[in-house]
Amino acid sequence: MNKRVFYLIYFLIFHCFLLLFIIPHCFALENTQENLSTVQTNSNQRQFFKNIHGYFDLNGYYDTRSFDIITNNTLIDLPYGLQYFSFTNLLGPFNSADSFTLNRYYTEQNFRLKLYKNIPLEANIQWNSGSHLTDKLRFGPRIRVNELPWISKFFKKLNLIYAITPFPLQIDHSKGYDAQIEQFYKMQVLPKYFGDRVYISGFADINFLYGSDNRTHHHPSVTETQLGIRLVKQLYAVIEYRYNGFLPTNKRNGIGLGLEYLLKF
């Protein structure tokens, strides 16, 4: 079995485990009084699962570059300051005549550890893999900028979450020195009028490739900005602008149209 196929199957199984065990368990613990009479668990188990929070979302898009894409984001806040975040894309071929043909993938798996109680700083380890790409292991600090004491009020007024993660250390099989700066943001749009119905979110990755893959001082960026409008309960209509500097010039820009299902726990 190809190692990439193995990795993909592993992560699919892992997320099925989340959906079948951890998430239902967290929902069950919300109704504490009812559960105490029906579920026999010790207090340590209850407290452990009570401290697990996060979300799981599944997105399906049609990209204007004529391919389909399914995206999954999973975030889990764990006890002891640990956090897990997963980003996975399943993609179809460019200019495909067959709908829902998915023959490519890209995934990033992040494990984070909160370093200080009152400082929004985390240690981040990221492993990423993709079709026809070299697997990479990255290390760097993640700063939750919107929680910094001297500017947190400003970000709160904007209803904006912003985090930046410089990865100065990368381990892979490429020649030369590679690094990355990863940025994430999310903003609720006019919450006084729309509540949590409308949001804008996205990321911007800036890569620094010094001599790797026969390229010198090449700094391609990958960005996505998504507008989501809640239709009913956890279902959103989404439109997303995408730019990928690694692709040929005529394929770098695209618009994704689709639906998102968001489950918070």
C-alpha cells in the first residue's frame, strides 16, 4: 500500500473515532444532571471529557478552475493546555469532466501546547503531506495576537480573531533552507445585526524557499478567504477566493462555491 494512501485512511479512521466517541461523549456531558443518573463514570473521566471542546466542519466546493474539493477542519482543545488542529483537502483534477473525481490530497496536522497561563503563546508542531509533495515537519511558536493584553480590546471591537505562526525550522528531504509564516483570521460580520450568522475567515501562508527544488529566493504564498452565511442550524452557504503561488500562472486564482456543515462540541 502506498504510504500516502495509508496516511489518508488513518486520518479518516481517526476522524470517524472523533465523531463516534469523543464528540457524542462531550455532548452527553452537557446535561450533567441527567447523565449522572444514567451514565456510570468516575469523576476523573467526567472532568476529562468536560474539558474537551472544539469543532468539526466539512465543506464541499466547486472551484471555478473546474475541479471539485472536499475540505475538513477539526479543532480539539484538550486538557493540560494541549490542542489538536487538522486541515485536510481532497481535490479533483484540473479541468475534469467527471464530477466528484477526487485523486489528490493535502493535509496539515498540528499539535500545540500552551506555554504560559496568561500569555497567548503556544509551541506548534506541524506535519504536512500531500500528493506528489515531500512530507514536512515544522516547528514554531504560535501567537494569538488578538489576545495580547495591549491590543485585545481593539480586536474585540472588530470581532476579529488573528493568530500568526512563524515556522523557522522545517525538516524534509528538500535541498536548501525552507521556512514558512502561517496566518489565520476569523471575523464575525456585524454581530449586532446578524448574530453569528455571517463570518469571514481565512489563512495566508508565506513560504521561504532558499535553493530548494532548484529555486532560489522563491517566496510563493497560498491564501484563502471565505465568506460564510448560515442558512439553517449548522449549515452554511460559502464562497471562497483562493490563490496558490505554487501553481502555473493561469491556475493560481480561483473561486470556490459550496456548502459547509459545522459541528461545535
